[in-house]
Amino acid sequence: MTTTAETKSIHPMRWVPTLYLAEGLPYYAVALVAGLMYKSLGVPNDQIARWTGLIGFAWVFKCLWSPFLEAASSKKLIVVLFQCLGGVSLVLVALSLQLPMCFAVSIALLAIVAIASATHDIAADGLYISTLSHKQQAAYAGWQGAFFNAAKFISLGGLVILAGHLEKQMSAHNAWMIIFGILGVMLIALGIYHSWALPGTRNVQTGESMQTVFSTLVDVIIDFFKKPGIWLAITFIILFRAGEGQIQTIGPLFLRDSKELGGLGLTTDQVGLVYGSAGTIAFLAGSILGGYFTSWLGLRRALPWLIIAMNVPNLVFFFLSSQMPDNMAVIATALSFEMFGYGFGFVGLILFIMQVVAVGKYQTAHYALGTGVMQLGAVFFKMISGDIQMALGYKNFFIWVLISAIPVLILTRFVRIPEQDKEQPAAPAVAEQATA
């Protein structure tokens, strides 16, 4: 670890919270906010799900280029560069909404945002690890999760609510141009701030050539796929997200669609209120309690219950699509119940990757590969969810989502989980939803 006078003089509270706020803003812009924007612009559900899902591959494969970032002279430089690149790209997304081919152009620009964000995540996490001692890393881990989720409050909550108010005063194109312009300016401002606030440590020179880095990467991947039962574990991870990946994509679109089309007909600001505020709080509460529950029961015995907790609450969408309530309190309560279950159950997947997939010679690298597979599950089911929903309609689609959870529940009988898993530490509160 490199320690300099400059590093020691910069208190972590000056940069850790804002660093992870900058990590969350573009992630949620691509994963969640863009879908609501396209819904307001009249884009069909299948196109929204397919293209926003495809962009999510940036987070699936980021582990493949992460070793090469070690060759850069400064992680701070990479962080600032890709924050500014992401911010400029978000501003260009805003401007593209005035073009005749705004959907195609904005999707291409959001892909640049996703790649910049995924690359930024690698450098930001690397800066955090290389700059702080183990004691400091533990002390400020809570601030990581808090400010990553603060980005969700700001984007999916505050800015989506603002978008709903703006849509009542101007065209949807102009309203969302303002929202993405704000997101872009915020990220650029954070980049400028971090050019001053981040510790300016330089990477330790190891003498490794790019060829050595590449050889190590190949060895990491080969060792990963040599693990006993790895293909069953990969299948389990992907199927774990079958129901969640679809419901988190189509759910907000169902809330926005008109009642004539089977939706609830909520305004954009109402969706921001129930999903970005009450839903986020419920998710965080579920994540914390899910960690304690798993620590108490052990992963092997807790896993079936975690899967049930994550998927059974999806019944609320079938209830909403059947009863079509107008009462916002009823809708918010139902969605909070669903998001609580999502947070509670998602802990099981994180722990499965930590305790089953990542163990061995390359623990950190294999954890990164495991989370890449996890993201692949979300992306795959997100991409196909729009086509399935448009073929089945909302009510039948929500039944299909419940059926989608059955295979992973069956697989819990076959996946290998260490007997001593109860002695493993509980998962930390989930810092990100990984819903891209």
C-alpha cells in the first residue's frame, strides 16, 4: 500500500461518501431511470427492456479489463476521468432527446455511460482498498452503501418526482432533457471536486508487464471454471435472478401504463415516490434483516427461505394487476412489501457467491467473476421480459414471474454449500441492487 503525506492529510469523509455517490448516479440512471424516461416517450416495453438490458453487459464483463487498470499511473486519474466522461455523456443524452432519432442516439450514449461507469467502479473500489487501512475500510464500509443508495434516492426518487412535475408543464422530451442534464452536471461537478479531494496516491510499481497481467487473468478464469460443481453454481446464480430481473424491469412500466392497457396509470412523480422513496427504504431494511437471518440460520438452511422471501412478495403485482387500486397508500404498502422481500432474499445470492463460488486461490478475482455471472442473470432476464410481457399481458406475466422462481428453488437441493457456512460472517448490507 502506498502512503504519502498527501494521503494521510486527506480525511476519508472528504471523499468516500461522494465517491460512492458518483458510483451510484450513472448506475441508476442506466438501470432504472432510463426505462421510466423511455416509457414517458412512448417506447414499447419490449424495446425498453431489450436495449436497457443490453447496456447492462458493461457491468457483466468489467472484471475482464479490471487487471489492466493496474498499469495506469494513478487510480485517482482514472476515477476523475471516467466521472467526467460519464457526466458529459449524460449531458449528451439530455441533448439527444431533441433529435428525430432520439431513442437510437440516446441508447448509444447510455452505452458509453455504462462503460464509463463500470470502469469507474473498478478504479474507485481499487482506490478505496489501496488508500485505506483494513480498519478504515471496515469503518467506512457503511458510508459506501449509504451513499450508493443515496444515489437511488436522488435519481429514482427526487429526480423522477421532479420529472413527473415537469411533464405536467412541458413536453416529456423537454422534461427528461432537464433531468438527464441535471444528472450529467452532478457527475461532472463530482469529478471536478474529486480532482481536488481524492488522495493522489500512485500505483505501486510491481514490474509486471501487460503480458504477465494477461497471463494471470487467463489463469484466474481457468481456475474459476475448474472449481467442482461450478457449472451448477453458475446455473443457480443466473436462475436466482429469473423472477427478480423481470419484475424489476416490468414493474415500474406496469405502474406507468394506462389502465386501458392493463397498467395502474400512475404519473411519473407517483412512481418516483413509491419506488424511489418508500421502496428503497424497504429494500435496505430487508437487506439488513436478511443478513442477520442468514447469520442465525446458516446459508444452507436459510437459502430456500431467502428465495421464497425474494419471490413470493411478487404476488403483490398480480394483486395490483387484478384489483387495479387507486389508493396510493395501498399501492405504496404493496410495493414496499415486495421491495422488502427483494432486499431480504438478495442477501442469499451475495453470500452464495462469497462462500461457495469465491473460495480458493483467487478469492477476490473469483468473487468479481461471480458477481459478473450474477449481473448476467439480471441482464438476460431483463432483455427478454418485455417480449414476454407483451405476449402475455400484465396479469399473466406476473404469474409467469412466480413460476420462473421455481427452478432455482429446486436447485437448492443440489448445489454444494459448505457445512460450516453458519460460522461464516453475515453479508454486509447490500450496497447496490445490481438491477441493470
